[in-house]
Amino acid sequence: MYKYDTYDQQQVNARVEEFRDQVRRRLEGHITEDQFKPLRLMNGLYLQLHAYMLRVAVPYGTLSGAQMRMLGHIADKYDRGYGHFTTRQNIQYNWIKLEDAPDILADLASVEMHAIQTSGNCIRNTTSDQYAGAVADEVVDPRPYAELIRQWSTFHPEFSFLPRKFKMAVIASDTDRAAMRLHDIGIRIVRNEAGELGAAFYVGGGMGRTPMIAPCIREWVPIDQMITYSEACLRVYNRYGRRDNKYKARIKILVHELGKDEYARQVEEEFAHLLTLSIEPPLAELERIKAQFADPPFESGLSDDLDRSDPDFALWIDANCLPHKRPGYIAATISLKPVGGIPGDASADQIRLMGDLAERYSFDECRVTHAQNVVLPHVRKADLFALWQQLDAAGLATANLDQIGDIIACPGLDYCSLANARSIPVAQKISQRLAGKARDIGELKLKISGCINACGHHHAGHIGILGVDKKGVENYQLLLGGCEGADTSLGQITGPGFDEDGIVDAVETATGVYLSNRQGTERFIDTYRRIGMAPFKEAIYG
Amino acid sequence: MKILTGNDLKTGAVTWWDGVQWSLHVEDAVDVGEHADTILAREQATRRVNAAYAIEAVKDEDGVRPAHIKDRIRALGPTVRPDLTLKPADPAAGNWVI
């Protein structure tokens, strides 16, 4: 894992003291809320429905045990005993007091964490593959490159006031587990026939009110020019992005309006210019970072055998564990989606336990996923049963990864001031209604957003649900056919919306159409793509 | 009726204008009629409230009820965590929101 150097730590410490002074001045009335708001947002502090909300950055989703325990400590000391893991690998606290915020940031800084750039029109936390460094299908661990982007983008003076927020993702596998093409910039690290590393750039993706899949604008950028090319992409956007209209200000609109080829041409011009300025970080810095992401000291000669005699344990292995690149190890996902639970929520005790288990069983490392779960990436198979027993005792052993109960849901109208409808109750009802059929249904990614901003990724759900406000009443639109990953697609609306109970019925009906038409090992999305929307619409609307 | 709501500057807690000060309880809210802008400007200047605004509400035998569900959720608390609402001992309290 990356460890802060003196420079990183000084930057974060200085930011804490700067914000402490800004809070003091606000509380004493020296600055107005209009003056203070952009300052607090730059430190991840929003004002939401019930209180201030603090969003803490988890760079590329990676945490140590001590960092995870600190997140539990903050939940207990400053919040109401829980935290909410988000759809961008971060964590949010919903009940923060302004007067406590500087102390929280100081506690975070003590474990090399912060909330910088988790809001505002800047480059946000860079996300990555939650199984980075653990799976065999990657060409290289993508996290050193994500870390390089973190260092480049943090406090970048030119990109602190972009036309809109800017999200980047970095992966290094053909299998995209980070919804890479639904980001402003998605980078896929690739290796050519000569064995050299490069970066494929996908620019102009995103969800929100105008969902778009990012086109590839360059299939190969030499890895030692990745930052320079990123800078060129940002510069063209910063120059020509629509600042006159918030709803047309994301880079996806610019790429769409210019056309991929024209945008790419302008980036190439800027890239050529920037290459003459030698802005790329020295390779020695990348090597310094890479050294900190070296494999942990895996043992050799371990057995791959697992005692599957406990049926619940066997179910959990099959549902939540992924093969590891090294014999004798496995990557285990802790589902934060108990049946009827709140997606992504974990109590302070559960958060601390996950930190302890990461330290004990996974080389002191865990990962937050964009699907609001937590991964222990490097577990010895010999330890897996003991790990599972402790998770089970803490209510953290739900065996439902990528099943219909593993729902991505934004906080919705229960917490969010932007939301038009509640997301969580819908997720809870669907999870309860279909719990008995989930294993039979198999992989089905269901995603719920409480407004058009799409924090719940509804466009990318095999089944997506969008909550809207219909004359003051919550109403839910149903979408089918969305998908993230290598075969990214955007869901299509089935027809008129439903009330809360109606949308649960409609989802159950859709799963029934799938089960009736499934051929062989087809997933829901495969069957949908084969038979199309019509049979679903007919069953749902009659 | 028109009532005023905002958040406490220090704690962020949802508050309601009761005619004299800011209350945590929506049932204390009073009709401000045409005086919303005057009260909001005065109160925000004294930092007794933050991000305040006026909303429509109705008053009946059950008390004051904001017209929009968003403000009813603000008034009570998250519908999915009854234990964190202002009425944790009342399992039916959420019905008032919906």
C-alpha cells in the first residue's frame, strides 16, 4: 500500500489547520455561508437533509486495517454509530457537526486520509479495480498509476475550478470491474507485443441526466506519458467545456458536441505542445510508488483445498469469493447488503471488525468497491472458514455478491437534498421480496438512484430504477438492459413509472420473464439482449 | 400556511421558526405570512440559522405538516432508520411522512 511521504503528510496537515481556521471564522461570523460553502465543499463537507455530511476519500478504494478502524472510530465519536460506503469507493457520514469537522479531518490525517476533492468541480477520487493486485487477469496492478494520478490531480491549480466535477478510473484488465467507460476519463493499462506498458484512454463517459459510454480516443499512450496525455484531455475540456449551462458542462457533452475525432484532434495538439514542456513526473517517482504496491509476502506451497462441509460456508464461497493469482489464496468480498438492510451501511463495530480482519487475514489491506461492499483481497484459503465465522457472527456474511440482493443504491431522499425519491426502502423491499429466488436468478445487477444525477448508477443496472418526483409524489421508472464492464450498455426505460409497491412488483415480474425464457447458463442481461424489451413490457404492463 | 426551516449553523440540525427562535420540532412552526424574507434575512445575519428557506405547510388537528415529502423527512428523520428520528419510540411515526 502507498505510504505518505513527508510532503503528502505536510499537505494534508496544513489543509486541516487551514480548514480549522475557516470553520472558526464562519462560526464567529467573519465570513458568510456564501463565502464558506465553496471552502467546506473543497473539504468534502456538504449540508444535507438532516445535518452536515462528510465524504471521506478512499483513494482507489484501498485501506489498511488501521485506516478502516479509524473510519469506525469517527462513526462512533462524531456521527451516530455508522457510516455509508458510497458508489465511488468512498465513505460518507450523515450526522456531522460543523464544529467537529476540523477534529475529524485531524483524526483522518493521523492515518494518512482526508476529504480533499470529494466535492466541487475538480478531479475527484480516482477509482480502480477492487481486486487489483489479487487477480490473474490484470497486466499489472493499476493502483500505482491511480496513485500517480492522485498526486498529479491533488491541488492541481489549473484544474481546481473545472466546468464541472471530473471522475477518473484506472483498470488493467480486459474485465472491467470499475465501470471504467462510465467515467469522464477511463484508463485501461495495456501491454503491447513488445511487452511495453501503455494506457488506452476512454474519454467522455458518465451517467447523470445524459448518460454516455466513453469512446476510446487513443488506444496507446506510452505509460511514461500518461499524465501528460491526461493533462491534455483536461486542458481541452477546461478551455471549451460549457460553463454557461451546468447541465451541459460535463466533458461528455463536449466530446459529444465536438465529436470524438475532433476532440481527440485537439487533445493531440495540446499533447504535442505539453510534451515540449516535460511535465511528466520522473519515472523514478513512478518506481517509488510502484515499490509500495509490491505483492505482500505470500507463502509458497499452500494447499488450494477448502473444507466445504458447512453448507452456509460453501454457499458463501461460491457467491462471494474470487480466485486469487497465487495458489492457496482467495479474494473474499464482504457484502454490506444483508436481506432487508441498507445498501452500503455498516455500524462502527462492523467497520472496526473489518479493519481487524483485514489486518489478521489479508496482509493488512482491504478495498471498498463501487458496489458498496468491502473486499479482503489476499486471504489464505486455510484461514477462510475462521474468517467467515467471524463475519457471520457480525452479520457480514450474506452470500449474495452480484445477485439481485446486492443492490447498489444511493442514499436517496432519506438523506440527500438533491434526491426526488427514496431509494433505500425500494432496495429493502426488493431484497426481501426476492431473497428466496436470488440464487436461482443468479447474476443480476440491480441499481437504484433517487434522482437523475444517477449516483445509484441506474443506467448501468441490468435492472435500473430511477426515482422521480411526480407532482410531489414519489414515482419510480424501470430500466432494463444496462451493463457496466467490457460490454457496457445503457438501460432503456420500460414505460410509465410505478409507485413504491408497484416497482417492486415490476421487478419481480421482470425476473419471472427472465426465468421463463432463460436458456442454459444465460444471465439476466444475456436473456434480455437475446429476446429484447417486448416480452418484459408485455408482462409488466399487460 | 408558510413556515420557515433551516439548519443550525454549528450542528446542522434541522430547525423550524417558532416565532421567537428556532425549534427542533416542526409542530412549533408558525405561519409567517408575508414576512418570510424579512425574518430569513435577519436570522441568517445573526447566524442563528443556516441555509434557511420558506415552505408551504398545512395545519390540522395533528399539527403542522410540510407540503412536500422532502421537508417531512427533514422534520422527522430518515424513514429507514426510525431509531434516528425525533420519535424513536413511535413505530408509526413514519406514516406521517408518507
